[in-house]
Amino acid sequence: MEDLYRDHLLDHYENPRHHGRIEGADISHEENNPLCGDKIRIDVKLGEDGALIADIGFTGDGCIISQAAASMLLEEVAGKTLADVQKLDTQDVLDMIGVTLTTNRVKCAALGLKVLKAGVYRYMIEHADPPCAA
Amino acid sequence: MDVLDVGAIRRDFPILNERVQGKPVVFLDSAASSQKPAQVTQAMDQVYRRTYANVHRGVYTFSEQSTDLYDQARVKIARFIGAPAPENIVFVRNATEALNLVAYSYGRSALKPGDEVLITELEHHANFVPWMVLAKERDLALKFIPITPGGLLDLDRLDELITPRTRLVSFAQVSNVLGTITDPRPIIERAHAAGAKVVVDGCQAAPHMPVDVQALDCDFYALSGHKMLGPTGIGALYGKRELLEAMPPFLTGGDMISYVGFDRVAWNDVPLKFEAGTPAFVEAIGLGAAVDYLSALGMPAVRAHEREIVAYALERMSEVPGATIVGPTDPDVRGGAVTFTLAGIHPHDLGTLLDREGIAIRAGHHCAQPLHIRLGINATARASFYIYSELREVDALVEGIYKAKRTLRR
């Protein structure tokens, strides 16, 4: 079992990176995992160009897998662009964790990415250039 | 009263010899779904091998045999819960469908705007959401019997909660989370005095204790077969005859009609009026075999066995530092489930770590989110027991918890 709850996972759970809320965030989104009620909220502050992730933070409540995966995810995307976030999928998160999860636990690991992508998607829709008048 | 011969019982459950993660399985999730004895799987296997054909229509031997077995299953289930006649038993997929049938068919025909429906804070989503949806649609008031800090229904509030406008009361006889056993009789008496009908969700009760729907005098009673040794996909709704007769059909189609012309249709008699389409009759026959198995053990003995296991589990868990029991700690009012939280360890992580030891428990909100909101906790861990559970499995659980605490440095 040490393979699953190994040190780097426990370390991210006990000392989460990018933890906390961000004042004046451009994107704020929260969702829960209907399987267990785990919650994650992610705030994103964008750079001047509206594309670069200048600051990012998460808060939440849940199991080691969901919270540690969110911490690793935010470490990965800080300083990248919204377009980079859109390219990420569940497998990328599983690669970050580096341990094998059973089917039901994959949902825990993917919760942070689900929240982040949903928030980014909503931001993109709301800030899309108006279609050209034909 | 007979005492269960658990060693003999376990020999009827081949799955209990399986190994999980290289270790003998310790299955502590029977409240979600029970394991099946060979008698049940063999009864179904025999139908498929020897007499299978669609019920009710055929005039040939296989169809007659299947129909007879299906009818016998209905008789067995009626007897098992003390129903006056097999016609009081409607076969459904599970208790969820039984409760939806009442909400759709009875609720939509008998309840009017302004009527009140009373449920409780501890309900499973299956006895919560259908009433919520119905209340929105019909402009009903949905009210809740609260729970006490000890996890019991606060029946002192009944006088104010049951009003002349209360038309329907629905509650779980045993909570799937807290394990709370509620005596339905005082609630049913008060509801009937106000002229309300009563639905009892017996999903966690019928598998574990004697049930007599006539003695309870409830109007409807819902159960799931898969929680009481039966297969998945089959459950039953008991209803009083006059109510079932008056209710419109839930689903329509084949088998539930007596006549169909181009401009009119007449419904079949109760209970077939509620069983549109080819029913899960092989599963019903399997449930009949499950009921035979439980009846042979004797339901008072089943309840006594689970009470013993739960009392032992509550005692062992009280020694574990950081463990908090959720719900009643008196085994007399607690069904076969022990629900708990563990300081510093999320139930999901505990579940995964216990799985590494071959121990199966449930973690999460157990389809009772409103209750968890009321309790102020996100998720709980639940170990639940049945006729094949042994005291040594409780010991394995407690040992597994200590190991998990060491692994996670808690």
C-alpha cells in the first residue's frame, strides 16, 4: 500500500502548494465529487494578456487523493496559459500522481482538473470575442 | 430462539472463499448489497436450464412452468412480510422504483397543491428526491422529522409536524447511514389519525428483522431484493389492496392491460396493472429462493445475530483513538451497520487502505447527502454486517484501521 500513499502524495496533502483563496480572481469555480462529497474550489488570477495564469490557488475538503492531486495540478499549471490547461486530461493528472488508482478513485484524482477546466471553459465563453457581424 | 450456525451459512456463499489482494475477503458492505447463497443462484440457473420461457402469454409447458414459479415467488414474498395476499405485492426493480411508483402513481393522483408530505432528515436519496420532485411539481409542502443529537428520529415533534394538511408520511424503518431502527407504529398511528397515508422504506429492515406489514398497518412498504440475498433488478412494493386498485398505472404497455382497442384501454387487475412489459421473473424466482433461505434461518435469529455483531463492533470501535461512531450506540436501536469517522483520515483513504487488507467497507455519503449536511460532515465510513458476518471480521476491521493510521502517520 505504500506504493499508493507514498511520501510525495502525503507531502502534497499535508503541505499543499498554491493553497488558499485569491483576492480579485478572474476565475473562481467550485465543484464536488458526487461519489463522496469531496469539494474543491480554484481561483485564478490572469496576467495582463488575459491568457497567462499569473496566480492560482485552491481550497477544499476531501481525501488525500483529491487534495494532493489538486496541489500537484496547480504546481504544474502555474505560469502556463489557459490554452495549456485546456489540453490537459485525466491521464495527465494520473501521470503527475504517478500511482495506479482503482476506477472509482480516478474520480477523486480528476476532481481538481474538472474544476479548473470548467472554470476556464466558463471564462472563455464569457470573454469570447463577439462573432463578426455578417 | 435458534442461533445462526454461521459456519454452515458461510459454506453456502462461495464468494466468501475468494481472496482479495491476496488476503481472505472480509466483506463488510452488505447494507449496500448482500452476497448471494448458492441456493439463490442455483434456483435461477435451474429456470434458465430447464423451464425458461416468457411468463403469462404462452400456452405451452415452459411458459406455464415459468409463470407458476413467478406466481409462487409472489406468494413467498407476501408471506415473508405478512401481506394478506400475493395481490398486494407489486414486483419492481428495487426499493427506489417502489418509492417512485408511489410518488408517481399515488402522489400525482391523490395529492393537491397545499398538501403536506412529511419525510425525515435521515432518508436515503431514494426516499427524498421523489418527494422533492413531486412537491415542486404539485406545489406541496415537504416537511422533515428532525433527528436528535443521538441519531434517533425526534418523535416528540410529531404533534406539530403532522397537521390536518398532512396527506402522506414516508420514512425509513432502518437508516442506511445511522443504522437507527425506528418503531414505525407510533408514526403510522399519528399519521392515520390525521388521515394521511404512510409509506415505509423497508430497504434496510426487511433483510434484517421480522416484518409484518399488517401488524404495522402501513399503506405501502418498499424493499430491494439484492439487499436480502436476492439478485439485482428485483424488489417489491406492498400496497393495501384498495389503494392499489384506485391508483393509475405507473408504466404502461404489455401485460398491464386487460383490453386494448383503437380508442380505449382497460387496465389489468392488481398487481399486474403495475407490471408493464416482461417482468424480471427469473430474478423474482431468485428472490423467492432468498426469502426461503431467510425464513429457514428465522428472522428473529437473523436480527439477534446482527445485534451481537453490532454490539461487539461498537465496543471494539470505542477503543480506537480518533474514531467517532455516527448514530445510536445502543445496539437495541441500531441495525447491522456501524458508521464512523476517523480523525485526520478521510473515509475514502481508509476504504482504499482497508481494501489492501481484503476488507470491503463503504465510504462516502451513502446516498444521504441531506443527512450529512445535518450532521455537518462530508463523508463517513460504514461497516455493515449480515448473516454470514463473524466477530473475527470485526477484529480484522479494527486491526486494519490501526494499520491505516500507521501508514498515514495519524
